[in-house]
Amino acid sequence: MSKEKGFNNSIMIGNLIKEAWQKVSGVKSIFFLSGILLPFFYFIGLIFTAGYLITYSFKITFHLNTMLIGMVVICLVLLLIFFGMFFLIALNIILGLRRAIGLPLSIKTASSQFFQNLGPIFIVFLLWFALNGGLFFFEITGANSILFRIISALVLYLLTLPLLCLTLPFIITQRVSASVALVKTYQIMRKQGLIIVLAIILMEIILAISMIPFGLGIIWTAPMFYILSGLLFRNAAGLRSM
């Protein structure tokens, strides 16, 4: 990469970060609800129900005297848990996209858009679930090499980032199939992947710093993160602000 191109990329990323910060004004409360409170109560609910679900799964296994049924039940439970997590992430990405293109924000509207396109979105979820499940499998099988874990996490990050930031918004905005959205995502990542990845990494660094020491900064940086994601898609897909 030439110095001039690298400088231009830096300017572009800086402008996107600045615009995302400006668009946080007036929408912190809705993102606080969707990005902080809802996930908080979701995980609190998981803490109280996960033990029961796992115990119930083992009881079924013992009662039916077969591991297969128990494994199926456990997999279904994990699928439901991960789908809830995916929905919360997708909800905020949709809100960030709507803010990026100047549409009014509504959790009800964003949820409706998610479920109206549930077919192709569920395929994206299965890909996301498989990638995260693969990393989890490597962890529990005892991959002791720190380098291997870092590389695995990096590969997972580079594969899941486009699914959330590009494929999902393509399905929402253009109502295309998952396969078409994936092709469009691949085409964008070939041309603009470096800018997208660098911008998200920089935003995640800002997000991490904002959590020091008491985490209050996340009230501003969490919506900023999702709005930046929407801005990246807006520019990559050639959408116009309303």
C-alpha cells in the first residue's frame, strides 16, 4: 500500500469516526436500552435458566439412557441462547444503520425488519453460529498454543465481521437472499475490506478505553460503534442519507 493511499484511508476512517460521534447526539437513550439494558437482562436470565436447562438435558439423557437425545437437547439449547445473542447484536446493527442513513430509530421497527427477513437472516445466523462454535470447539479440545488461539480468534473476527456489518444490512435494505447478500459482501470486502476492518478495530479500541475506569463512557461509545457500522455499510453500498 502506497503512502498516499494509506494517508487517504486514514483521512476516510477519521471522517467516519467523527461522523459517527456527531450522530450519537439525541440517540443515546435508545441505544442504552437496546445495547446495554436488554443484553444485561438477557444474560441475567441466562444465569438463572442455564443451570436448569443443562440439568434438564442430563435428566433426559439419563431417563432415555442415550447420549444422542441429550446431545440434541443441549445443541438446541445452545442454538436458542446464541440466537438470542445474535438478535440483540442484529437489533443494534439495524438501529445503527437507520441512524447512519437518517431514518427514525425505533426498537419495534428494527425488530420488525429483523423478523420480516427471518429466512435469509437465519442462514446468516447459522454461519455465525458455526464460526463461533468452531472456535469454542478448538478451545474445549485443548488448543494450548497461545499463538494458535490468537490466530483462530483473528480468523473468526475477520469472518464474522462482514456477516454482521455487511451481509445482514444487505438483507435488511435490499431484501435479497442470503446467497446474494454474501456475494455482495465478498465483492465489497475485496475492494474496501482494509478500511472496514481498520475502522472497526479503531472503534473497538475507543470502546475499550471508554470503559476505564467505571464504564460510563460506553453510554456514548456503544451507540457510536453501531452507527459507525451503519456508516461503513452506507458508504460501501452507496446508500444516501435521508
